[in-house]
Amino acid sequence: MKLRIGIVGCGGIATGKHLSALKDNGDLCEIVAFCDGFVERAEAAAEKFGVEGAQVCTDYKELLANPDVDVVYILTPNISHSPIAVAAFEASKHVMCEKPMAVNTEEAQKMMDAWKASGKHFSIGYQNRFRGDVQHLYEACRNGDLGDIYYAKAHAVRRRGVPTWGSFIQGSAQGGGPLIDIGTHSLDLALWLMGNYEVESVTGTVFNKMGRLPEATEGNMWGAWDTEKYDVEDSAIGYIKMKNGALIILESSWALNTLDVREAEVTLCGTKAGADLRNQSEVVYNRGIHGRLMEEKFTAGSEPWDFFGARNDAAFLEAKEWLTSIIEDREPLVKPEQAFVVTQILDAIYESAKKNETIWFK
């Protein structure tokens, strides 16, 4: 059985992550439809990754009306995730949506309601769960090697890493800046590794200090951004208290004068041991043993191809697991309910910062 894929959004996240991963999972799927507001982008993607005669359009409703499409990939700016997903479920399609699920809790709830009514499969693009280092740490957590994990830090800090393409720096399209863009990955990892989604309260601080400063663009990895258009935060901090007393501190930034730069990584502190994800390829465990404090390092293979030439990078494994979950009619590794809690927390950090008060969860 080959699933037939329709792509909505043929920009950077499509060409940089999903399309090659789907093509290399050719035993499970084929891409039969491409939609983008810029028709030339859809045409280019169709020519390189699509089947012969693949549909090309600029209106996602045309793609959703295509009976040959089984699965829809939503790879568009955040503001459009919810309406496209709701329409896709109503059209009886399975949905893979890029992170974050939505710009706020209200929009995410619409997606959840439509998904539950549809009977279809649904997942969110948190590919970092599929990294070798993360999988190793996940197994250690599930095995109880760290004991009771009661404190975590979710790291999403860039020194100068403001995206200068698309609509990233415009809140009207994205719903926020680094918190919703890269903070979402680190928070997802922390919650998933801890196995804890029961939130008691959230307190947040949002900074708009550097985005409007022309001199702050010096050294940005993608060149100078347009400071006149920049209207999202440049950094944000979240203090997340769980119902069992555990605490998560989430740090996110695109522009921050710091040398402590880490992204899509977490620090976990448990009663038996601690662990740090480092360099997106290592886990460093720390504990006391035989009267001494010690550190133990696990390094995941860094090559995206194994000895026999098969891909094993996170993007490929994400696509493989998701497509297989549909074929086998089971839950995907990244469950919608988990992604919904991530969106709730991000939304609460923004709300807390705006109101200058703690947000309490029911």
C-alpha cells in the first residue's frame, strides 16, 4: 500500500526537510499534489519530487478536493495551520502539520475537535524526537535510570539566528518569534522525556529588546533582518510548574548577547542521575557511583546514512514512522494531545508576559 501525499506549502521547510524524506520513503508513499501561493514553487517541487502528472495549484481547497490525496502535509506559516487542518479533516484526509500546532490554544482546539470528528490520523512535525541521542535518553528515562525527574531546562537559545526569509519576523503570520518557532521543539522534548503533561501554572517573560536595533543584526547567521518589519519578541523565558511539583524552565532566543548557545536540547535532573543533550548528537549522564561523581557520554552516529546506504536521519525516520502509523492504523509517536499541551504552554507564556501574572491551568 502506498499513501498518496498532498503538500500544502512548498517553501523552505518543505524543500529542506519533508520532500526528500518522503521521496526516500518511496516504498510507503508517493507525492501526487503540490500547492503554494507562488505557483512556480509548486511547479518546481512537483518536477523534482512528484509523480508524473502531479497536481499543481495555488489554492489548498483544490488540493483537498482531489480524491487521489490520502494525506495532507501542512507546511505553511503558523497562522494558517488551523484553518487548513480543519478543512483537511473535513475532507477526510490524514494530516501531518509542521510545528507548532497553531498560533494559540483556541486555534489548536479547533484542530483537535476536527481531528476527533474525522476518524483520521494526525501528527505534528517534532522531528527532534527521532534523533539518536534523544532516543537513547528517552529509553533511559523510561527505564527509570534517572529516577524521579523533577527539574528540567529546555534550551532554545541562539546568539544571532534571526530567520530573514518568509514571514518569521512578523507576528501576524507566525503568532510570535523564537518562543513559538524554536522554543516549541525544546519544550516538546522536555515534556516527552519527562513523560509529564500535567501543567499547574505558567509564568512568562518576553523581551523585545534587539529586534528593532540595526546594530543588533551584526553577525546574524542569515544576514541582516529588516528591523522595520520586526514585530515579534527576540527572546522569551517560561517558568512551567507541573502538578506533581516538577519544574521546567524554557529559554528561547533568536538574538541574545550570550555565549551559552544551545538549541533543541534539554537538561534533566532526577533523583538517581542527571542528563544533558549536547551538540544535538550526545547525551552526557551524570551520577554518583563508587564514592565518586562521574560523567558518562553517549554519542549518536552523526552520518545520515547507515553502512548499507539507508537513511537514518531524524527527518527520514519521522516520515517513516508517521506513514507506517497510518498504514498500521495505530497512534503516531508524536501524538496530537501532546502537541496540544505544548501550544497551551507557549500561549500561556505570551499571556503571562502580557498580563504580568501567572497563568493557572485547570
